[in-house]
Amino acid sequence: MIVETGHFALVLALALALVQSVLPLWGSVRRDPTLMGTAVPVSLGQLALVAYAFACLAEAHVAADFSLRNVVENTHSTQPLVYKIAGVWGNHEGSMLLWVLILALFGGLVALFGPGIPIVLRAATLGVQGWIASAFLLFILLTSDPFARVVDPPMEGQDLNPILQDIGLAIHPPLLYLGYVGFSIVFSFAAAALITGRVDAGWARFVRPWALLAWTFLTLGIAMGSYWAYYTLGWGGFWFWDPVENASLMPWLAGTALLHCTSVMEKREALKVWTIFLAIVTFSLSLLGTFLVRSGVLTSVHSFASDPTRGTFILLILAVFIGGSFALYAWRAPMLRAGGLFAPVSREGALVWNNLFLSAACATVLVGTLYPLALEALTGQKISVGAPFFNLTFGPLLVPLLLVVPVGPSLAWKRGDLLGAAQRLTAAAGIGLLVAVVLLAVTRGGPVLAPLGAGLAVYIVLGAATDVALRLRPRPMPVRAVLERARGLPRSAYGTALAHAGLGVTLLGLAATGWGVERIAAVTPGQPVELGPYDLVVTGLQPRIGPNYAETVAETEVRRGGRVVARIAPAKRVFAARRQTVAEAGIVTLGLGQVYVSLGDQHADGTIDARMFWKPLVSLIWCGALVMALGGLLSLSDRRLRIGLAVRGSRPAGSPPPARPPVLPSPAE
Amino acid sequence: MRRKSRRLLLISSALAVAGFAAGLTLFALRDSVVFFYGPTEFAEKAPAPGTRLRIGGLVARGSLAHVGDATVEFAVTDNSRDVRVRYTGLLPDLFREGQGVVAEGVVSGPDRFIADSVLAKHDETYMPREVADALKQRGEWQRESASASVASPGPAAVAAAPTLR
């Protein structure tokens, strides 16, 4: 019964979404306050209905209601509760429902927390959001009904795919969706701006927090997914340039570019046409990602539902939204007036540099991801484009970008002083260079790129620190005054520095992969295996029983100089319900590096195949992403970004880049 | 004039970056793209030893043999031709005789291949699309649909690839 109400709620949500896609938009074109006023209650209603439907499905999973096909296929009564809940989105139908829930959530958030947004813009934005919601609700109801019943309910379910029975499933998909579905609202804002014909600094100020929010979650989602793949797949890899990973990386690259150019638009009202374009592109890439992931047109190491009919439907949605928004863009964008002027060497100039390289990098990822599809359609030849392609294109495009990361924040708006910026960054660049040279000398004969990457990383981190330090203490002054300035400095300045430093930290982790050690061997219990600075000893192979699996555990000691520093327990699990074997890697973090052991086949002579890694500094890859996200959150908490709060935070006099106050009176006032 | 010249600078630098990116892409596409062959195609096209390839098909029944320290050999077949594959590393958990497999590596002889990564989807009902297509071409495909029943946002396949970091 509850299930039927959930299904009904979904149908009602579609009806409301259709209302939402017509009335507020019509109202915003006719400037009719009554019609525009429908936007808020309707989008909140839609959110409530979708949330109710989602809760119904979750309830069915938790209660193990095996009369539901979705539950039968993805749950087992012995499964721990957390996986029963995570299992809701561990399948195609539930995952799409989560997609729509987050879409509705962002609409609802704009309705709730957007009283400062001009009513015309808000109504049009929610209207466009309604269009997206209608399309995807229709998709769910027509092709992927999560509430379908089975005629003859079985006594037991088929269990969730064992590899998905991991805490990663509980965390990664919601974060990732909050990120890339979150960009839907930015897309809606852009389309709304084109429809209402008003694009100004105020628009950028309303959009920036949402872009920042989505970006922060996307960063966390990608990092979490990468770590999850790292510890479950058992290859010790964290990024495979797989189509599914690229599908989330592309919106991230475009979103990062968008974040940087909204700040230009907000402060200087320049780059309007480009900002709107990027806003559309970012969400288009999210849609493309959804299509690639859901249609299964590309072979991925990650597993997803692949159903041609569903793929076609999403392709249709993709075509309508991307085609429609670009048509709107082509029609309306020429009417936008050019904004503020700036010299090539200026904060704006640096941000343009950022945008050029990020977009180019994003485009190469797009080409590499879609090229196999295009070639197969044209010539029938099957190819795969893997890591070598991306390393060769993405790497060189990122280096000029990374070199400028610390320079940008230390240039003034409008007209910057390159020499001054270079002077300010001398120490950071010098130390970075020194690190690279020393490392090159110490590890002679080793990889060349690793020391260079590490040097660049050090330069970026120190550059970010320098920027904050110089803002707090531009000239010798007492500690008291510095503290005073520290309080006055806007949080977004700290956020920027933190995010940039996080980028450096991640880069350092990536660079250090060059110094990793890997061994594949048949290991005899009791015999030590040398692995970088450590020795590994498998002390015994023990059978164990888990809640819904049986496993063989290889108790392993990690020794350094004869002393045991850690114990790990890599295992091989056999899940009874699907008769499936899953290797569970044994990982221990030592310092910032990790020892990683994954098991293979056991042989008759008592040996077991194992794959062992020593990965120095590897944890920095994900720590860096956390720092980036923290920077995003800190920026988001800046009072200047709070919607409806137009009063600017006081800025300490004479801080290096004197940002100009916004030229435009905010419509929020 | 100033606005115009600045715009010109902006556009020309954008074109320069785009050109750079396009050049890199074309260069990389020429050199680092890997072709996919089924066993019959492999025999017909006879790629030179040292060529980097992906091959796919079914793991021939009774062909799997351990030949040394974490090294195995098996045959990839489409039931008309076979390719012997040697691989050092851990086989994916769902690697089984009679199941679909994709291996990436280099050609070492007329019907021999040294793989550095082996990919087998964990779901029994699933078959890598290339393998399914290759088998269909050979008329070896009976199953109604190759679509997987499991969907998930996340890493959910078993695979092995020692060269990938």
C-alpha cells in the first residue's frame, strides 16, 4: 500500500513539475506576479512529493518487501541495514530517483533560501528547473519504474551486488549527485537570465553560491569515488581514465572554470557571454555523463545498467536540453552588452587563462571519451582510448594552468603588476624549484616527472600561503594589527587560498606515485617479502564467517627493520547468494603513504598469489581534495555570498588586490 | 580601439590554446589509441609482434594453466580461432573458463599475446560489449540480451591491471 502511494506521489510530482515548467515562466515573461508566485509553492510541493516517493522506496528496501522487483533484485534479508538503505540507489531505478530527488532539492532550496533573488529571475529559474524535472520524472515513470511489483513474490532477495556492499556506496553516489545534479540549478539560472534578458553582476552574485555548493560536493564525490575504486578494485589504482570517471571529471573541469569566471562577472561584469555559456556547458556535460553512465554505450570498469531503450530516452532528453539551451543562447546572447575592460595582465586576465586551459583540458577529455563511439559509428573499428592518451593531452594542458594558480590571486583586478606578483612569489617559486632539484639529485635514475611535479606542488601550496600571509601583513606591523586584519579578511579569500593549497596537496600525492613500489608474487606464509622500506610476512591463512559471506583472511605483518609496525588482513570473500568472490584489499596508512595488499588465487603448495604496493604520500591525493572542498565551504560561508545579504564585509584598507565594490546596485536591496 | 584590440588579443590567445589542445589531441590519438580485435580478426589481420592491442572473447574451457610465479596462460576463443594469452598478475575475481574476457597487452606471435591487464565483468549475465559484438559476428551469440541487471554509481567490476597505477 505504501509502495502504491509512493508511485502515486511520483505521478503527482510529474504533474506539479509540468505546472512548474509553464506557469512561472509564463508569468516571468508577462511580468505577472500571481503567475510568478506559483513557482515557490509548486517547487516545494514537488520536492515533498519526490522525497515521499524516495522514502517509500527506502522503506520497502529496509522492510525487505520482496513483492517489489527492485527490492528482490537488490536486497537480501541478511544484509546489514546500512547496505539496505544504500541499496536504494545501488541500482538503476533507485539511482535515477535519487537523481530526481536532488534535482527537486536544489529547486526547493532556491525557493526557500532565495527571497533575495529578484522575483522574475527566481520564477524563470524554477520554471526551467521544472522542465528538467518533468523530463526526468517522465523518464522514470515510463522506462524505469522503481515501484514495479512482481506477480509471485519470492521468499528471499537476490542480494545487493557484493562489490557494492561497502560504505562507499552509502557516501559516494549522494555526494556525486549533489555535485553534478546541483549544476542543474546553475543551468536554470543561465537559461532564466537569457529568457528574462537580464544578465548583470547581480546575476553572478546569486549564481555563485549555488555553483560553489555544487562544485564542493562534486569535488568530494569524485574524491570519494576514486578512493572507493582504489580500495575495492584491488589494482591499487585510483584513476583509470574510464568513461564513467571522465563523465564526472568533465562537469568538474567546466564547473571549476565556471566558478572562476562568475567571480569575474560578479566583480567586474565582464565575460558575461562566456559565463552563461559555461553554465550551460557544465550541466550539459552532467547530462552527457548521465547518458554515458546509464546507456552503457561505452565499456567501463565500473558496472552500470545498460539498456538501449533507456539510453535512447536519455539521449532524447540530452538533445532537447542541450539543443534548446544553445538555441536560446544563440538567439539571446548577442543582446548582452559587453562588460568592464581589463588589461591582459590582471586578475581577470589570469582567470581568463584559467578558463582557457580548463576548457581546453575539458575538451580533450570529451574527445578522448567520445572518439571510440564516433569511430565505431563511422568505420566500425573498435578502439579504446586509455590512460596514455589522457596523460599526453591532459598533462601538458594542466601545467601552464598550475603555474599560474598562485599568480592569479596576487594580481589586482583591472590592471595587475606582474613584476610585483613575481616578487611576492619569489620565495614560493624558489623553494619549489629547490625541492624539485634536490629530489632529482637524490632519486637520480628514478622517474623525472615525480620530482618536477612535487616541486610544482610545493610552489602551489606555498604560493597560496604567501597570498594569505601578505594580505594579513603587507608590511611590518604588530601582531595585534595582523590579528585584526585576519578577522577582517573575507572568508572567500581564505577559501580561495585553501582550495588552491588543496590542489597543490593533491598534486604532491599524484607526483609521489612515481616513487611507488609494486610486487606481484606467489607468497609463502612465513617468508618475508621486501616492499620498499618494509617487509611483509603472511603469518597465516584463516577462514572466517561474515554476516552474508565466508572469507579467507591472510593475516599479514608489516615490518620495518625487523620490528612489526602494522598488521593488515587482506581477504577473499565468497558471497553465498550470488556465489561470487570478492577480494578485500588490506590497507594500512603509514605516515602519509600506504601499504596495500590484494589477494589472488591460493595454490596447492600453500602459497597464495598477492599483489603488494608501497605507495608513498598516496593519502595526500584525497586529503588534497578534502582541503579543496573545505575551501569551497569556507568561501560559501562568506557573508558576501549569502543570498539576500548585499552588505559587503569590511575589507582591511590597503590589502594587496583592492577588489572593487560591485558597480551595480543589487536588486536584492 | 582599445576594446577592439583587447578582444583581438583574447580571441587570438583562445585560438592559440585551442590549437595547442587540438594538436596534442591529434598527436595522442595517432599514437596511443588501442584497437580491439576478436580472435578471428586477430588471425586475419596478423598484427606485427609488439603491437599494442585489446583482444576479447571467451576464455576457452580447460585452457587455464598456472605457469609460474603468479603467471597464468589461457586461450581466448570465439569458437573458431584461439589466441594464447600469458598474464602475470592477479586474475579478476570473476575470471572463469567459458566467460567473456577482455585483455590488453602486446602481440608476441602469430597467435600469442602477452597481457598486462585483464578485465572481466563481475556480473555473470554481463559480457563486455566488444566481446558480445565479436561473438555475434561469428554467430556464437545466443543470449537474448546482454544488458546487465545491476546498476550502480561506483566501482563495481573486478579487473586486474598491473601497469595501471
